Amino acid sequence: MKISIASICFFSLMVIAMSCDDNPGESTMLTDNFDRGQMLDFWADEIIIPSYTAYVSALENLDSEMTNFYADPNVDRLNNLRSTWLEAYLTWQDVSMFDIGRAEEISLRNFTNIYPSDVDLIHSNIERRDYNLELPSNFDAQGFPALDYLFFGLADSDIEIVEALTADDVESYVTDLVTRLSNLSKEVLTDWNSGFREEFIDNSGSSASAATDKLVNDFLFYYERNLRAAKVGIPAGVFSGTEQPNLVEGLYSQVYSRELFLRSFEAVQDFFEGQSYDGQQIGVSLRQYLDDIRTSNATDVDIAGLIITQWEEVDLAAAEVGDSFREQVIEDNSKMLALYDQLQAAVVPLKVDMLSALNIQVDFVDADGD
Amino acid sequence: MKTIKIIALATIMTLLLGSCGDGIDDINELIVPINYEFVRDGASTVSFSGQTTRISMAAELASAMQDFSTSQEALLEMYANQSATGAEVNPFSDASLNASTKSVRSKVAASRDFFSSNTVEAAEIKADFESWIISQVTEVFPNREELATAGKAGQIADGSSVRYVNGKGLEYNQAVTKSLIGALMVDQMLNNYLSTAVLDEASNIEDNNNEVVASGKTYTNMEHKWDEAYGYIFGADGTDFTNPLATLGQDNFLNKYLSRVDNDTDFAGIASEIYEALKLGRAAIVAHDYDLRDEQISTLRANISKVVAVRAVYYLQQGKLAKERNDYGGAFHDFSEGFGFVYSLRFLRDAQSDEAYFSRSEVDSYLTQLTEGNGFWDVTSATLDSISEEIASRFDFTVEQAGS
């Protein structure tokens, strides 16, 4: 059993708080009158489905810009292609955390955004032609990172990149990668629109398999692994002890790593605060849930407030880093480390305090590493 | 039971006779060093290079099993360090391993106490490893570009990692690696080098009492046997041999999983307990205090057995949870490690009864339950729980303590 010191402290505090209560005989569970179904409804209709709809459409734009490029390959059209790639990559950051339902079943995230790409594998696939993109061993030869390499890193100059991209084998590989991203996104959206939405909303209970418990776990996993570690901590060498500038997201385009990070962080905050995807309304989400628990139990600790305040620190730290995380790591890694520290400081309120208050068990463990 | 009584009686008689002959004057002052350092006439008496070599050989074998360019022949040569016809071979990338005449295979299921008069079972166990190695090449390698499905070997995603499994979901490389922890490391330690049959063999006691060293060496035979036990847990290349707790996790075998169990708050301190018992037992040999030495043997048998059993339950439980989340790749990886730790149960030694904790047929029954039909694709939570409960019931820990 692994129990963090923080959780021990938290539980001890809870126990102390309870023992001061007028009714010491009562259960230590917090009163929870919150309507989870209403929250799931808002998540599905105002955040998740609109995000996936935008993502599918961004990939359609990428697909059509690719058709334009191959109709008349030139540097201008390459730049248009790159812009639609970036727009789709940014929109991906909005949906990545929703690893539930069909997205989870088909390993959407692994087929979409495993970086760094294995450049040798990409070239060997291009040469052999009979590659199978459905194999897990091809995770790191497809998705946005592979396109990042093909659109920005395939040659030294834009003119040479245009030329390299138009080789027959490369063209069919690029086409296959874009088509696959697009098909996967549609598969997930179709599933949400043809029954999974109702299944999700109806699964409004409180158990390990309930929709709230699962999605909150997905959200935390995403925050810890994909946002905090993969985008910031790993390149900054937090885990390995050595700076690893070549492990940034968007390695070949270089200048988009901060933008991708910020979009992902924004999606995390919007989900927590219940900001609808169209930005028009604030609905029921984790912040309201925590506030509701706080009111029902008349507790002093403002968990949602702690989280939001800490995230303001993240914004300040993010303002200090440059557009290229690779350059930032090489030139002044301390700013990357400072950003990591601010992201990390929110983990305890999220993973310990919030989950205890909402009575949700963590369903993922630190990987064994072997 | 009768045989135990006779043995006990014989032991008492030996002790009585021993004390008549040698007298207690021979007991030296007990000096327990802070680090695992023992010296005679200014020279270290600690030596376990053979164990370091075998751990390195096992590591090369394990990693080569995941390299699709390796041939079946080469893998079998890494296991046996000789060709099928017994000819000298050089299968390793590390030249010092090629130069060695030692091998993994010769010490698999080769302990004095469990296998010297049980050669049928020993041969079956050695052959199990060969069959896993061969099947890796014949079943898994050809299907490396296929998706695994029930009954079909291939690859399966475990998070962003890729696992290569047979038709039952088993990773043969994990079966080999984790089963070696029992069949090589634990068996050699608990049932061979920490066996009084080996420690006290021939004139070892008399030689040790009189500090008669082995020919051309600085150590007595008994000291050396003890150090060879030490080497299987603390002798991996890269370890600080004299202060091994500072660098736990240097191999992918017993040392690594000692570290894992020690990091579980339910079992914290077990690594230090094992290290201290090895150190005290060695100091007791120097002091000619064989009762004290034997007490340490009991401590070591209990704790090292527990490490393996905890890990077996841990992986069955973690795999169960992963499978319940529909994370088949993650579950199969856990089950594959669990398979090896369950296989290793056969070699554990109960300090109280002096017998094996698990019989061959019990272990076989667990393995059959895990692998029958389509194996890990089919195995149910109820089966995993019942095996876990049975394992834990032999020890002083619960499934819950081990499983998280």
C-alpha cells in the first residue's frame, strides 16, 4: 500500500476536524448532495462533443489542404498545409484528456501523439510500403509528431521539403497518416453521437466504473503524465536528471511547443471550471462540485480556490518560457524547471484533496518501469 | 514427520559430539562490521565473482530474447554457454562472459537440498526454460508484425509500450526472467549455499575452526559458500558490494524485486533485515558460532521467500485490476511477470519446517489455472483471487498488503 504523506496529513486533518464535530459518532464521509448527472450532461454536450466536433473538422481542413498541396506542390501551399496541421494539433489538445469510451478502446492518444517520433521507423515504413499503422509498434511512426517531422524536418530548406514530400512513397505515407488521424477522430465522434453520450450521462453513480470517477481519473492522468511530465518535466530532465531537449512536443517545427502546452493547459482549466467549448457559458463542473461539497459540509478548506490560485502561478511561470521549449531547455532550463514546479504544486490539491472530497479512488498507479 | 525427528535427533547428537570434541574455546569474539567487509591477514576474504557472472549472463539472455534478430541457437547458447553438442561458444556481447566456463543452465534447479536426488524434476525445470526460449523464436518472433488476439501470438499495447505475447498472452521473456529469480537465485541461495549440507560439507567446520583456507585462497570454504549466497542477491554488476542497500535495484532479478518489496510500506525494512542477516551470519562463521549462523539462515529463508511470494500476489492482483479496466496489454504484462514469480514459488523454503513452501504439483496447478484455454485472455478475477489467497495464506501477509 502506497500512501502519500500528503494524504496522511489530509486524513489526519479530517479526523481531527471530525472529532471536533458535534456528532462524533457520524461516518467520516462528507455529505454529497451534488447531482453528478447534471455535470456529466454539461461535460458531454458543452465540452466533450463540441471539442471532438471541432477536432474532426480541423482534420478535414488538414486533409483538404493536403489535397491542395499535392495538386500543385509549392512552398506557399506547404505553409498552408503546416498551418492546418498546427490548427488540428492545437485542437487535439482540447480532446486528448477525454480518454474514455471509443477513444480509450482504440488507444486514440497513442496513435495520435506519441513523441518523439522514430524517424528511422518512419523511413523504413516509407521504403517497405506494406506497413501496418494499426500496430502498437507503429505508435511513434504516425500522428502529429510524424507529420511534424515530414512537414518541417524532412530536409533543410522549404524547397527541398516540398520536393521530398512529393516522392511517390512519401506522398502515400503522408496521405495514410492524415487519413488515419481523420478516420480515428470520426470513429470517436460518431460513437459519442450514436449512443455513448447517453451511456455516459446515465452512468452517473459513484463507483470505480462510474463516468465521473473514470473521467476525473482520465483528467488527472492527463494532467500528470501528458501535461506536466511529457510536455515539460521530461524535456527539462526532471525524471532522468539530464536535460533532454529533443524530447519536446513539436521537435521539428520547434516554435510551437509553448503554444501546444498552453492550449493543453487551457483545456484542463476549462474542464475544471466548466467553461463551455464555445466560451459562451460556465456550467456545472469540478469547481462547482467542490464548492458544493464545501458548502454542504461547512468546511473551511477551499480546495477549488487552492487549485485555481496555483494555476495562476503556472500561467506566470509559462509567461517566462520561450516559444521553443527545446531552445529554452538548452539556453535556460531553470525556467522550464520553474514551470514544472508550479504544475507539480497543483498535483496534491488535485489528486489528494479533490479526490478525497469527491470520494473518488485513483485508478492508475505509477508504472513499474519494467 | 518421522524423518524430521530423526534428523533433529541427529543434529542434537552432532552438536553434543561437536561440543565434546572441540570445546567452546574455539568460538572467536563476534565482530559484526558496518559493511559487508571481512579480512584475513590484511586481505579481503569475500568473493562471489561466479554469481556476478551468472547474473550478467541471465541479463544478456533476457535482453536478447527481445531482439528479433537473435537466433534460437544463439539464445540457447546464452542459456547454456555451450553449443547443443557441448562445444565451446561465444554467445555474449561481453567478452568476459564468453571467457567464463560458467553458465545459467547448470545452476537452474541445481541446489543440493532440493534437487541433488530429484534430478527428474531438475531436468524438467531446465527444459521449461529451453521451451520458453524456443517458443519465443518460433511463435512470437514470426508474428511480431501481427496484432495479438486470443489464441494468436503478436503484439499488444501496454500504454504507449509494446508487448510481444504468445497466443495465451504470455511474454516468454518475462517467464524466463522472473522464473530465474526462483530457479537460479533463490534456489542457489536458500537451498544450496545456505544449506548446512553445503556449508558444513566434508571438513568445512574443522577447517573453519582452524582457519584452514581453501587452496590458493584467502577464505575458508565455509566463508566462501556463504559469500556465494550473498552474491545472488547483492552481487550484480554495478552494486556497491560492501554497502549494497545504497544501490538497490542494480539487476532485473532478485535484487530489483527486493527493492520493490522494500518500497512497499507494508514491507519496509525487509531489505535491511536480509542484509543484516547475511552480514551477521558471515560474522558468526568468522566467530565459529554456528548456532548464530543457523539463526540467520532461518531469517533469510523466511524473508527471501516472502519477497518472491509478495511479488507473485502483487502481479496477479495488479493484472486483475488492469484487466477489469479492459487494459489487456497492461494486464498481460503483469500476468507474465506474475507467471514467473508463481513459477519461482517452487524454490521457496519454509524456515520453520525446513521444507519447500509449495510442492511442484501445487505450483503446476496455479500455472495451469493461469494458462488453460486461451490463458490470460480467459483467466477470471475469481481464479486470480483464489491463487492469490492461497499463496498469501502460507505467509504472514494479506493479499491486500501484497497486492498494492
